Amino acid sequence: MAPRDPALDPRVVRTHDDVLRAALDVLLEEGPHAVTHQRVADAAGYSKATVYTHWRTRHDLLRDAFTRLAQAPHHTPTGDLRADLVAELTAFRTAMEEHRLHRALAALVDLTPTVPGLAEVRDVVVTEGEQVLRGLLEPVFEGAEREAAVRMLAGGVLYGALLHGRLPDDDAIAASVDAVLRSRREP
């Protein structure tokens, strides 16, 4: 059952939202081992039976909770390539600051080998997460160069959060964009 199926009763949609938000909170605060039906029900303010009604297994609960990561906000392109790239990376950084996205992504990568169906969720999260960058870079880079540019730009933000314990500031984001744009091959 999809968490945001418009045909669902609004109460069911609210329950799904509450439970999946609580599942991510438990995951980020207490670790993956803590994501149980009972713990998530307690955190969400619902009964364990309600959680079991919508998610038969812990893996189903984890899979749907991680699916919410694909809903991270993006910048709406304006047509100014440099400004749009900076704004999209800034939106990525903001999602990490406000929603601990980097911690959720690290948990997703860690759990993917052991939770059935999570590789597909990871692929959707990555595709959705990179869609704006890819769209912005498509007119100026092709093939492997575009792939490298997407990875360098998004990776710079994620690398700072995961390996340095701090997100890049505005100057670092702008410098990354400038470095990638300088690497363009002119026809």
C-alpha cells in the first residue's frame, strides 16, 4: 500500500505519514536495530497492531521509511546554470541540516545488503536526488563527463557531512560549481 495513494482515506494517509516519520526518527536517533513495530508505534503514538496492519514486516517498514527520502525538496531551475547548481547543492545541504539526510543515507547504504528490496529503494532515492543536477548539466556535459560532474557536485556535499562531520559552506559549494563548470570542453 503506497503511503501517499490519493484514493486512501485521509486518516490512513496521516497514519502512514506519522508512522514513517517516526520510523526514520527512531532509525536516526537509536539505530537500525531499534526500528521495531513496537518502538515505532510508541514513537508515533499508535498501537503496535496499527503498525502491523500497514507493514507486515520490519523490512516493509524500513523500506517505506527510506522511500520518504526521495521526497527531499529541490531547487526549481531558473535558467542561470551556475546559480541553479549552487541553489540545488544548497537545497541538498539544507536537507542534511534540517532532516539529517546524510545520516539516513548512510543507514540506507549500510542496510541495503541485508534488507530485501532496499537496493531498489536506494536506486530511486539516488535517481530522484540527482534528477535536478542531471537536468541542469545535460545541456553542457555528455556521458561520462556528466556522470562525473553529478558525482563531484553531490559528492562534495555528502563527503563533507559524512567524512568531515561538517557540511560545506556557501563558498565551498560555489567553488565546487565553478571548478566543475571550468572543466567543460568547449566545442
